[in-house]
Amino acid sequence: MHGGTKMDETGKRPRGRPRAYEPEVALRRAADAFWKTGYSGTSLDDLSAATGMNRPSLRAAFGDKHTIYLRALADYWEVKFAVMRVALASPGTLPEVLMRVYDTALDIYFSGDEHVRGCFVVGTAVAEAVGDLEIQQMITIGLRRLDADFEARLRQARDAGELKKDADPEALAMLVSATMHTIAIRARAGASRKELRTLAEKAVSVIVG
């Protein structure tokens, strides 16, 4: 109920808000709804049910459906950037590091309780990008950031002698990204994690040369 704030036994208002109303928690729950049924297939009622917030509260906290989606997309990118950078900075040979990158991606894609989630960007944003400039720009910026992170690690590997001297880190970074997108699509299409990890191993062997 939203008619007023109940008092606890001491006569004081309880501190904080219910967990469903914590911004980070509510946003992740909204993202889960979008992740499952896509942007177009998710209504404000669906978001209300997912977050435990009524529609007026949802709008007051996050804005309209489009704004909620953009915030969920931005949050997903930041999480993915963070975990990818941890994987890229981990010790080991270049093949080991790249496989750690793909294992991290697979952890995300197979993190759903009831279904394979795949990639939030590939699964929900790409379909909307043609007609939505804001979503298109967020995808482009995010992909460029990922490519730049991969390129930096590949350039480091080339300088350390793990790649041929004439290797092109920029081109190889795009192959790393392209493989990740392929894995995301195939995961959503029903491929097993084992199959996708084998695909990643083959891609790494080509990338490393």
C-alpha cells in the first residue's frame, strides 16, 4: 500500500525502503523483464510486476518505459565492461586470457534461472537500433569500448612476443568481439555451453595464430 508510511513498534518510521524499491535492485529486475521478452514485448505492467512497484511509483523513480530501458542497457554495459576488464587483466598467456574472457561471457549468457539469457545487447537492443537513435548510439559506444579494451590487451601481447610482429591488434580485437556476438546468438538459439566453449577455443587458436 502507498497511502502512508507505517510506524514500527517504537512509533518511529522504519528506515530505508523495501528491497524492491532500492533503485539498483528494481533496475536489475526491470532488466530481467526486458531480457526475457525484449523491449517491444515488455509492457509497463510487466515492469511493474517484475519490480514490485506500481506504475506511478515506477514512473516517478525511473521515468517512462524507454528511459527505464536505456538505464537498464547502460547498467548492463557497465557490468560487462567491468567483468571483461577483470578477465583481460588476469595473469596467464594470451590464449588463457582470451578463454577467460569467453568463459566470463558464457557466465553472463547462461545466468538465467529459467532460460538461456544470451547477451542483453544482442538479444534486446539490436532489434530496436534501426528505429531508435539513442539505443543505436549506446550500442555503438559500448562496442567501441569493448573493442578498445580487447585491442589494448592484444597490442600488449604483440609487444610481448605472443603475437607475430605484423599482427594487427585492431583487426584481431574485432574478431574477438565478433566471436563473442556469435556465441551470444548461438546461446540464445539453443547451443550448449560445451559447444560454445569449443567454438571459443577454435576462435582463440585462429586469433592467436
